Amino acid sequence: MSRQHDPESATERTTTNARTGAGGAVVAGRADEPPVETREIRALADAAGYDVRDEVTQVRAEDPGTYFGAGKVDELADRVAATGASLVAVDGELTPRQTTDLREALPEGTEVFDRYRLVLAIFADQATTRRAQLQVELARLQYDLPRLRERSDVGGLNKRVEKGTPIDGVMNRIADLERKLADLPSPAEQHRAERREQGFDLVTFAGYTNAGKSTLLHRLADDLEFGAAHESADKTEDRRERDGPHPDAATETATVADRLFETLETTTRRATIDGRPVLCTDTVGFVADLPHWLVESFSETLSDAAAADAVVLVADASDPPAELREKVRVALDVFDAQGVDEGRVVTALNKVDLLDDAALAERREAVADLAPEPIPVSVREGTNLDRVLAAVADRLPTERAELTLPNCDDAMGVVSRAYDRTTVEFVEYGPETVELVVRGHPSVVQRLRADAGKVSGQ
């Protein structure tokens, strides 16, 4: 008798393995034409806590029943038995029938995950806050719903739904989760407002995994300990119990390891750009071939991009031209869906140290109509980082003000805040007045005008 494929329990079992780090995996990839690339699926399995022990690849058309051909499925079963692996990670999207048939052909107890299911398991393992847990549950149900509609046997989903048909129950739960997420206050939005009050411009670094975002953050950061350390110990503990980790918390420097999903939380560091205090946020990297709804499921990453004054899209120029173009296109489409206008985006083509002039020209041509002025950079060698900074500075909203204050103690407070929160272009202390010229974020400059008016009695 065929074993039923229970998508919910399968996710839970793999999530348990990811938490404990137990279990080996065999990765399996297929392509219509060579080569068959397995680097990313291996990295995903590693991020889920699995020891990748072997891999199987095939070049042929997709089999509608088992995804791979019959002979390759037999080879895969032999590799699983020989390595003692508990998971087969398939670099593709499997239908429910393909998943069931493939599992039946493998040793008893072997799990089969396609790349989407594997990513969901990683997300579930990393979700620590209430918001993240709801987002992951929503993503899992959105993933399973179309597969549920294709199946006649819904298996374990019956356990998770209320009265009525399983499909109705899942749809009701999805609607309920969407309402809860809409009503749940966003600590990130609150903290972004606080950071703007403190005079910071906001810059987000985005792109696909391993493109070099974290390395770029290291190169630009002034303060690698910015974040929750500025709170009192009691206040920090109270807030963590209430909201979970601070969105700007920085207990470690941003990872530059070649590893996917080191954390689902964004990492924020302080930097100075054109003399202005800036908070730079390193977002969770995109993964190839993930649908937008899944990209949007894992934290406040995209809301950080939507709220930023400038977004640096870091792309891996060592990718083949067609792949590079597709990744840039998808990233820009995601930004557009989040309300990020193209004028705020700076595209940096990283790793140009790996290319000759002809190859670089080919990459620039591949994205020319998507990102008209991409900046070729090598974050590792520091090439053209000044151009990235200049492009970001050009996109920061700027207002200039000339202020005249009486020379008194209250005026010194305004001058101090101006130095903390803006670029002070000119200051002159006279016997009766203080002349001050500042340049900075419009909201900050407007508050300084108001403060100066109060000091002057206006």
C-alpha cells in the first residue's frame, strides 16, 4: 500500500532535523540541457542543518510521474541506502504526485523535499517572533493549497482545519492569518520612525544570496555594535519579552560566510555617507526561482526596502549574463511591488575582479535596459565603492537651512543636535547670535527650524 504524503507532518519532521542538525541528505538535480547546477540546493540543505553526503544529477526531460527517469530513481535509492541519508532534496518544484511516487521508490522513511519545501522548513526553523511564525505558517498554507486542490487524498491536513472541507479550512486559515498579520503592530516600523527622529537616513542592501551584501556592509559600517545596546538592560529585557529581538539588534557582525539564511532577521549597522549618519540594513538574500509570495513571507525585509531612502541592489556579476539579467529583473519587480520607485535604486555589479573587460561589458549590456547605470564594483578589493557611496548620497533626500539663533545655552543644544543629525556646512558664533547652515533629511531639518524658532521666541 502506498504511504500517504503528509505535507504538514513532513515539514515538521524536516524542521526538527534542521533544529537538531541531525540527518544526512542526498541532493538531486535535473536539467533539460547540461550543465546541471547543484551549488544552491546543496547550500539550502546545509542551511537546513543537513549533512550533504552525495548528489545525483540527470540531463533529460522531466518525468511526469517521478520527476527523474526510472533508472535514475533506482540510482537515487541506492545512494540513499549507501549513505544512510534521511532526506532527498530535489532542486526543482515537485507536484504532489511526483513527491508521493518518488518517496515510494526510496528506502522506507526517506523524506523528499523540493526546493520550496526545503526553504519553508528553514524559515520555520528560524522564526522566533510571533510575526515571523505567522508569516511562515501563512507561507506553508499558501504553498500547500494549490497542491491540495490537485489531490484526492489530503492526508494530515485534515488535522489542522476546522469543520467543513479541508480546502475551505485552509482558505479560512489563510484569511485569518492575513488579518492577524495586518492587525499585528510592526516593531520595525516603530523603530524606523525612532531612527528618523534621531536624524538617520535609511539605506537598504538587497539582492540574491552570496552576491556580497554582507561584505559590502562590513566595508561601509562605522559602528558594528549599533542597535539594542543603546537601551538600558531592563528596558531591553522587557522589550525582548514583548516584541522579540530588536529589528536593529546587532549581537554579531554581519556574516560574510557562503551560507544561505544565516538568520531571517535583518542586520542593521551605522555608517556615514557624505557626512550624514546612515543606518544600513543588510536584508535576507533572495533565492533563485522562489515565487514572490514566498520571498515576502520571511520577515520585514521588503518593508525595510520600501521605507528606505535608497536601496542598493547588489548583483553577482560572475553569474552568466542571462542569469544575471533574470535576477536583476526579479529583484526590481519585487521592489516595484513594494512601492520602491526605480529612482531610489542603485545597482552594483559585484565581483568584477573575476571578469575580464569583455565579460564585464557583456554583463553590463545584459542589464542595460533594466538598470541603465549599473556600477561595476569589487567589494572584496574595494573597487568603485566611492561611486556606490556617491550614488547613494545623490538619492538621500536633502534639505538645506540657514538658521540664526540667539547666543545662549538653548541655542547650543540646537547646534549640538544639528551636528548629531545633519551635515553642518557652516557655523559662526557671534557675540549676540549664532549663524548655522545645515543640510540633511527634510524631516530633521524641519525639526531644527522649529527648535530654532522656539529658542528665538518666534
